[in-house]
Amino acid sequence: MAEEEKKNILLVEDDRQLGMVVKDFLEGSGFSVDYQHNAPLARAKMLLKSEDFDLIILDWDLGELTGLELCQEFRSVGGLTPILFMTGRTSIDDKELGLESGGDDYITKPFSMRELGARVKSILRRSLEYSPKPAVSAAVVLNGSLIAERYLLDHSIGTGGSANVWKALDQRMNRHVVVKVMQGHLIGNSETMKRFEHECQLMAKIKHPNVVTIYDAGCIDDRLPFLVMELVEGEPLRDFLDRAGRLSLRTAAAVMIQICSGLRDAHLAGIVHRDLKPENILIQENKSRVDAVKIVDFGIARLVGSADRLTREGTVIGTIDYISPEQLEDRNVDARADIYALGVMLYELLTGSVPFEADTMQAVAVKHLIETPGPLVDKIPDLPQIEFVQSILDKCLEKKADLRYQSVDDLSDDLEKLLNTIQ
């Protein structure tokens, strides 16, 4: 296979011996193979980096998180990369289920490498014979529409993995709002619609000035779910940080205290955000002062302790730079995972970079699990109260949740003490 024609394959198999055999065979056949045996990391690759791959070879049984669930979730967010299932299951029902979940082909263990190679080449050949029709964008269909007889959609202000986000006018209340409308290519997926409704219910529980308020929710023509949120006139903390480079200790502490305040109500309601990062924090406009912070996107939160299957399937691993060790290891997650993410964010606000950096997501994940961030004195030796700040960061970023701050109140108390010592 010529170098310019080399195809990239994501191989997901928890049996390392089999995985290495398949990897060696495929690479010997001229393919480039990214082999993953860890289901959460494989999930992150599929959801965040699928455009890097021409084919995904997916083991059906990966432990608690199955290949079937991964395939369903991948298709639910619009993933188009072909998927070949590998499994020891032989029943017709299982084969039908795998294909209905979005799989393109199915190979039964044990199999010959010759058969695997033929199926891989067949899928890749078929994938070149057609160009999938792009999903109709809600931004096109709904431009200028009046929904629920009150919300006049003005213009799209963003697109996420499952929804388009609009600025709209609430004609009844004569105020501008944000309307989040599920993307058209997801409307036929009942599980995704349930997760969307679940997001609305979770966010509506939180009434706090540092959390974006949910006003309303509904469905357009009984097929497009939407929710209506407070419009925040400002910018993501990410943009603020990119412009500033890094923040002063006083500003960073003030931002973190307000985030802690909003999270307090969420955590008391049993809701963990699970994806805190500067992109999900809005800074309101107020004469260039950072004094009005809003947390957004509790869409991947789950009710702590819930045994509901939906919350298990709806869990999203989070963003790799801010993810806690327990999320990476697929262990039980509680409010202390958010505290870990806050530690990463505080480090980034002060230094301009995240504490763990590497060329690949896998390498970053390993650092979260085993490495300690470099000391602040190496980055910003003139930082006021540097020993106190270092102790706060160290406690947030403990690998074991039991050694971290046990509540955002405890973290906020130390940040308040820190502020009081800064001249």
C-alpha cells in the first residue's frame, strides 16, 4: 500500500494479546493502527478524534462499557466513520443488534487474519463509493422561525455535539434569550432525546446567580427538542484567558470563588458537572472587570448515586486536560471530580497553561494518573503568597479523591483567605 494511500484504523480490544496480534497484522498489511485497550480512552478517541480515522474496529465486550454502547453513542453525535465489530457472540439477534446500532460489518471470533483483512478492505472500499448526505442543519431549517409561539430565533451563535445554540427574542417577556435546539440528525435517536430532556431537568434544578438559568423547555413540531436559557452578555473564560495570557492572582481567585459558589448549589442537589473547563465558564461584561461568572453546560452531568441506566449511558468522559483520575479509570464520580477540574483551571489561569501537557491524549491521561504538576515557583516565581497557592493546588489535584478538598465550600474558604492576604 503506497504511503499516500495509507489508511488509519482505530482498534479497540481489551484482550491485549489479541489486540497486538491484530495490530501487527494490519500494520504489516500497510495500515496505520492506533490500538486502544482502555474503553474510556477509546471513547474519547471516538468522540473527539474520529476524523483522524478511516475505520474503527470495535470489540463488542469491553467490560462495563460495551462496544455496542460506544457505537450507539458515536452514531448519536453524528459520527460517520465505518465500524467493524469483533465479537465471540454468534447469535443472529446479536448480529442484527450490532448492525442496527450503527455497525457496518461483523466478524466472529475466532477468525483468520485473512478474513479480517478481506472485511477491512471491503468496508474501506465501500466507504469510498458513496458520499454521505450532510445532515440538514437546524440553523438552516429554523432561520427566522417562531417557536412555541413566543421565541423568535435571530441567529445561530454556536454548535455543539448535540445541538445548535441560538440567540432569540422572547416576545412574551420582551427579552433576549438563548435557545438550544437539538440537531436534526439526532431527532430519530430516542436515547439521545432522553439525554437531552435529562439535561433540561438537571439544569432546571439549579437556581443560582453563578449558574446560567433555564427558563423553558419544549419540542418543535413534536420532533425537535429545545431548551431556553438566560442570555449572558459576555464571553467564555477561554477567550478572556487567551487575550490576557494569564490572570493576576486576585482575578483568578475571584473567578474561582464565584465558580465554587455556583457549584455549591449543584452539588447540594446531587449534580456533578463533570466537564468544567474555561469554555464552560462565561464572564459577563462589566467594564472589563471579572466580577460576574456563569457556569454553563451541565449536559453531561449525572445525579450522584442514581442507578438509572440512562445516566450511565449518558456519561461523557469529559475533556482530557481537566479530567479527574477517577473518570479516566471509570470509577464512581462525585463532586470531588469537579474540584480536581477546578485545580487544573486555577493552575491554567495563573500560568497560562494546563499542568499536564503531551502530544497525545493517552499521554495526558497517564500524567493525570501518575504525575505531579511542576511547582509554581518554576513558572511564576514572583507570585504573591506562592506557598499558600501551591498548597491549594496540591490539595485540589490529589490523585485520590479522599485527599482532596471534600467540598467546594472548603476550597472557597481557602481562596477567600488567600484574597484577604493579597495587598
